[in-house]
Amino acid sequence: MLDRRALLTGVGALGAGLLAPGGGRSQVAATMPPPPTPGSPAPPPAPSDTDLSALARAQLDRLGRQIPRRDRVVMVDFAQPSWIPRLHLLDLEGGRRDSLLVAHGCGSDPDFTGWLKRFSNQEGSQASSEGAYRGGGAYHGLHGLSLRLDGLDPTNDQARRRDVVVHSALYVSPDVVRLAGKTGWSEGCFAIDRVDRARVLATLEGGRMLFAARLSQASATAAVTDAVTDAVTGAVTGM
């Protein structure tokens, strides 16, 4: 039986045609998005390195012993559109930040605009979920080496049941963004470019944190933290 992730969504099928002969890729900088579609809103200002690191440390403090390794984290800013590198690898000890492309779930963007419209934790939603995740075990699946995730908040605690993982996909690359103006969809997984897979998985191994939310929409780190806390509290009281 074909795994459900074998069906490339959005512009995923384009990826195969974008691989250059011999396995090479055209050199397109992921940090230079294409011109916005007419009528498309401008991306909000991204958090500074200082704010992003402060938010990461605040989440690590909140989670305590649930995150055994605290030197590096992955922060995903779903307030940014998919053509912007919005997955951030943070080295909290060395002060380094690398920003990469990542797809969101088709259930979060049913009109395929490139913007995440909603989160969902429900099985079958095919949507992205917000909150903190702990990196689990690596495994070899349909997309090659992938990494399981444990959702640590009421807003994402169905991650294992939903098979929300980190994996690479042909529909996430600078070439796809250049051609289509955005990445393809996932089914709720954190789908990344294959060339970035080793770095992302290495950052999450050993139980490190991945935190996903609309990080750019608040003007200060405290406001982001309050918004996430409110979302988690609301999920608990609404159960």
C-alpha cells in the first residue's frame, strides 16, 4: 500500500523536474524570494536574533526537563509565507542562526496561497500544529531519513498519532520557490529541502526542541510568549 506521503501535494511534482542532470541544482538563493503575487500581503517583520533567542530560552525554561538538551533549537515562524526561509536553526551557545525553507500543511492553507491560515491538532486535518516539540528517533521512511516528533503542548500532542515528522521533500527547495513562487504543501509535517536534512536532524537529535508558532506577529518576545501561553491554555480549557 502506498504511503500517503507518496502523493506530493501542491507543486510537489515539480520538484523532480527541477533536479539538474547529474544531481546538481541551479544556484538560487533561498534568502531572495520572488516578487509577491499582486494583492499578496507583505510579510511581517521577522524577529531579531536577540528576540528569537530570548523566546527560545523562555520556552526551554517553560518546558524544563522535558527538553534534555538545550544548546541548540529549531524555531519555525509560521507568520511568514512559505517562500521565506522561516525555519531557524539556533545555536544558543555560539550565537549562530541559519534560516531554511519549510512547508506547512495543506489543511492550514486550503487555497494554496503560501500563507498558513490556521493550525489544527486534529487527526485527519492535514494541518500544521503550533507549540513545542521534542525531537524523537530517526528512521528511514518513504522520504529517506526522517525524524519523529513528540508534541509537548495540548495544541500539538497528537503529533505521534498523526505521524507529524521532519522529512525532506522534492516540493521544498529554492528552485521550486523560483518557479512556483512558494513551496508545496505537506500533510502537516515539517517538510524541508533534502540538502538541509542532515543539519536539521542533527540539531534535533538527542531530544532538542522544535518550536512552531506565528512568531513574527508580536512586537516583542513577551507578547509572543503570552500568545502561545494563551493558545495552550485555551486548548486545555476547551477540551
